[in-house]
Amino acid sequence: MSNLPANLRYAASHEWVLDHQDGTVTIGITDHAQEALGDVVFVELPEVGQSLSKGKEFGVIESVKAASDLYSPVNGEVIEVNEALEDAPETVNDAPYEGGWIMKVRVTDQAFEGLLDADAYQATLSADT
């Protein structure tokens, strides 16, 4: 069973969202996603200032096994990226909810519709097995 912090929201595409309650969020990939990928070797980060549309691709994450598209779970504008991942992409494996975050976003609407709480996300993982 994957580690699923209760304070996060989850997208069915395996990204997590931490709502800072100030119009900004931090986004990364779930523990389940990094486990499925295996050893992460590269993360394509979006550009600061880039506009994001919910459900649309914003980057790619590559592992020794596969490459996978990353999808934005919210509408917004990228305000910061985790540049540490350029030199240490394996941080996504080591700490997906801490040092392995991918970007911070100023959301353009407060709609977190379609995002799941930890129990609902876990249920989707259980249904996939």
C-alpha cells in the first residue's frame, strides 16, 4: 500500500496537490507513481510563468523503465519549480511528498473538483489491481 498523506488531494493521473490556502498549491507525483516508474532519472520541469490547464500535459518524468507524461491537476500559473530535481531527480523516489515536489502554482480558480482525498485515491489504486 502506498503512502498517502491525508492533507493532500490526488488526481487520478497520480499527481498530488497541497493547498496552501493562499491561492497557491504545490504539486508532485504520488508514492504509487514513483514506485511504478522505478528509478527516476529525469524530470522535465515546466517554465516559471507557464499557464497550466487542468488535465493537460505540463512535463515528462523519465525512469530507467519508462517515460510518463505529467498532467496538471489544476488551472493556474507556475510560480516556482523544484530546480533541485535537475541535479537529483531521484529525490522524487526518495521523498515524493517532501523534497521531490515538482512545482508551485498560483491557481486561477479555486476549483479542486475531481481531485480525490486519500481514501478515494486509494480506492482507485485498489480497483486497478
